[in-house]
Amino acid sequence: MSDRRVFRWATTSARLLIGTAVSIVAAVAVVTAVSVPWPTVVREPLSVPATPAPAASVIACDGALLSIGRNPTAADAVTVVAPQSVVVGVADGEPPAEQRLDTTDVGPGPLAYTAPPRDGQAVDVAATGAATASAEDLSGFAASACRPPLLDSWLVGGSGATGASDLVLLANPGTVPATVQLTVFGAAGPQAPPGGVDLVVPPGTQRVVPLAGIALGEETPVVRVSAVGAPIRASLQASITRTLTPGGVDQVGPVAQAETTEVITGVTVTRATAADGATDEVTVLRMLAPAAPATARVTVTSVGGGEPVREPQEVALEAGKPLELALDGLTAGSYSVTIDADTPVVAAVWQATGVGEGDDFAWYTPAPEVGVASLFATPGGPTPSLSVVNPSSEPVAVAVTAVDGGSPLDLTIPANGSVAVRLAARTVYRFEPEAPVRAGLSFAGDGALAGVPLWPADVATSEIVVYP
């Protein structure tokens, strides 16, 4: 072997050794790089918390009591039977601006009120109206609170059966048109009737839709009101005629949303009900589980008492189909009805003074939790009674003060208990609970019955986070 060949072999072997070593080092480096965390740069996105400028507070009322079918040549014509008297106010400062809406094909309609922000804060405004009718085709007392318009709400009450002349009222106090869809939940489940599709409600107007036109024959309807373009103040005027005798009237306010717990306060029973429920059912609970089947537990307690007055009852609800439950065996007094369900439900209680001439009825809707200082108004009519329910395990103090002066009523609501107190009519009150409670007004007199739940003030503007 020559020296040149030995040199070449040695050179090649060295290259192989060096290449092998480099490959091993590279493999070790890769494994190490994978197993050892690499340094990272984390940068939080830029965010700016901001509180939007408060909007004006807007509420709309139900308006006068109406009648349909008085004119034999125009069976669908609507006429005014009795005007509504409204009590309105704010905590302090200038009263809210008043607007008169127009009721389509009727004339001047309900009132609406607007309170602009003051000193960078929204203004809480409260109003409640009342009307009394004593006509051959419509009689009774009705009271209802003026509420802010909503994009989605529920009307629990009324009937599309023979003898009922119920009206769905859709008010738009805004400045742009609203398009409304009415979904009727009945014996066959949810339906979108032709008379309730794409209803246009112009700004500054109230539109009247006969319930029989969208729920003919339905004895226990529940109506969902959905709006686009502008929120709508929805309500229901319910009335009944037995043979030729009017059996009462009521203005039923909206339920804002379905909940797993509904508390209906201040249900006023004016005479003892039948223990067997076979005849003259005058206390009836209507419930609906809109989206899914539910098991609802119904508990009835007397206002001021802690124990149920009847055995709590569990009821199975089919999705989308309303159900009614007679609450029999109640003596005269004031009651709270609590529904605890495993899926969200909506509910209301129908209560009547009787089923004869001169009697009246009311639909009591659920009272939402009130945990902030809020205003409410009492209208003219029978002496108002305020019922407050404390669902917590600790006593809660509540101050009720007339905004025009006077000493506050300092109430202590016992744990899991309730209290009732009489108030003055035609007065605006400030309601200040130290913890969330549920409350409602009730009115009972000779041939008069009504109930109005308290809603919390919606004047606090929540902080939002902006990501530029």
C-alpha cells in the first residue's frame, strides 16, 4: 500500500468519524431542545375599561280599557270603554317628559314617559295606571305598571275560548319601527299563527291584536312576543262574559324571562275556595316550560306565615305545552305561590272574587328579585297592599319611603318569610332592600281585584372592556 492510499483512507475515516459525531451531537441537541422549555414572550392585549354614557329611561303604559265587537257592522272594531289614570314620578328633580301614543284605528292611546340622564346617571322613573269599567259588555277594575319596552317577553294569561274578548297590546314608544313575531303556546305546542307574523308597529303607536285571531279556541294560551328593530312594551287585556254578564277585566303585564324559580306575591283570596275543586275554581296557576320538559314543585304560603298552607305539589310539564293547576282549599287572605323547576318556566295565577254578576278577576305575574333601590307607584283605587317575600335564610331589612316626604316604613322580613303592609294610594315610593327580595302590590275591593309585581330599577350602566 502506498503512502498516498494510506493517507486517503485515513482522511476518509476521519471524515466518517467527524460526521458521525456531528450527527450524534445534532440529535442530542434536538432532543434537548424539545424537552427543555424555550423562553417565550407573552403580551397581554391592550384593554381599556369604559362605562358607556347612560341612556334615557323610557317606560310605556297599557292605556285605556278597550272593547272589541261593539259595532255590529264592524265586528273587529276596537273602542275605548274607560280611560286610564296614571301616577308617575322620579326620586327627585324634574318630572319625566310625557308622550301620548296613538292606538291604531282607535285614536289617542297610552302614555309613555322619558327621563333623560342627570349628572351622568340614568334616572329611575316609575308609573302605574288604573281604570274601572262598568259597562254592559265590560266591567271590573284593572291596574298595571308602566314598564320599559323589551325585545323579548311573555304574556301568561287570557283565553281564546268562547266568552273571552282578550286583546294583545303592542306599544312602541321608540323612534324607529318594530317588527313583532307572536308565538302562541297551546295544546299543540308552539305555533306561529298567520295573524302574529311580521307585525309592524310604527314608532309612537300602540297596535291591538285580538287574542282570538291568533289563539282561537285555546283555553290556556301563553304568548311569546319577540321584536326586532325596536323593543316593544307588550301586555294583555283579559276580559270575560258569562252568558250576557261581564265577569271582570284585567291588564296583564309581561314576564321578562323564563326562570327556574318563580315567586308570585300578594295573591288575594276574597272568599274561601272549594276544597275539592269540582266547581267554581277561582284560584288557578298556569305554567309553561317553553324549551324542555320540567318537573315543577308548587308551594303556597300565606303572607306573614312561614309554613305551606297546602301540601307542596310536584307537576310534570311537557315542553311547549301550558298546564293549569287549581289551587283549592284556600281561605280568605293573601298568599305567595312559589314554583321551583328543574328547567326555566313562566307562570301566573288567575284569581277571581267569584263567578257571578259584579265579580272581578286578576292575573298575578311573577315578581323578579329586587336587590337595588327602586321606585314604584300606587294608583287610585282600592287601598294598595305591599307584600314582600324574603327567599334567603337570613332576615332582610327593607325601607319603604314616599318620595314626596314622610317617615319611612322600616320592615324586617324574616328568613324564608314574608310581610304585608298597607300603603297610600296615588303615591310614588322608594323601595330599598339590604338584600334581594321579591315584592308586589295587590288591590282588593268591592267588585275589584288586581295585582302588580315590583320590578328592579334598571338604571345602572355596567362597565365594559374595550380592546383597541
